[in-house]
Amino acid sequence: MNEVRNVADNLAIANIQGGPLAPDIKGAVSFRSVQGGTKVTVEVWGLPAYRPAADRQQPVGPHGFHIHEFGTCKVGDLSNPFMAAGGHWNPGNQPHGNHAGDLPVIFSHKGFAYMSFFTDKFTVQDIIGKSVIIHENPDDFRTQPAGNSGRRLACGVIRRGRDI
């Protein structure tokens, strides 16, 4: 039984749901402990179609993707949802682009995205109870404090594998 419990303690999952700006988004993000860090896997459907920047407007996609401070996906303001999740999770008080919560942008094809990557910026235990947010615009990894990644389209609370 301890072995099963240890496996569950080394896995966290956020079930992603779109908000009022992109209600069709659904998917999951898993975080798995691996030697030296964490393997993150993202599988998401229903992302809005890519739209290039034009007329002083930001592009839609690729999508900014971050771990946020608080484990809530309360919608709040329908035109500016998920603000209760707080800012990017940044336990080391680093400039944007180097926050522990800064994750790679999500590229999609016909609304579907899949990616997997490794990070040594956090462990699974560090992020339990935080949230993940998918943004409308790409993260520029420069603008302070949050990368100019636009409105929050979807959210998921990160829960320990055994609690799912």
C-alpha cells in the first residue's frame, strides 16, 4: 500500500476547463516527479484558432501558460475571468521569464495541443493547491510582471494524484 501511496504522492493533475471567454476548452495537465525535477504533460482541446497580430492587437495563440499563486478557478468578472487565481507563482521573487510558474507557450493545431517537458524549477509537492491558467496571447517572457499574455481563457486547480 505504501508503494501505491508514494506513486500517488509523486503525481498531480489539473483538470482544465474553459471560462466564459473560451468555454469549449477542456483538458488536463499532469505533473510527475522524475529524477532531478518534474515532467509536465499537457493535453488540451477546444483552444481558439490562431489569429496573427494585426491593427495593434495581440495575436491569439500560441497561448501563455503558467502556474498561478492560488488554487481557485472562481470565474468572477465574466470579461476578465480567473483573477482569483492571483499572479504567476513566483516563490523565488524572480523577474518574469524566470518565475517558477513560467511554463512554455502552448501551440495548437485545430484547437488541439499536446506537449511534454521537463523542469527543475519545482517539485510536485511544491505546486499542490496552485492553479494553471491558459492565456489568450503568447507570453513574451520579458514584460513585467506577467509577460503580456492577455486574458485568462481556462483554468485548473492542481490536485495531488491520490485526491483526484
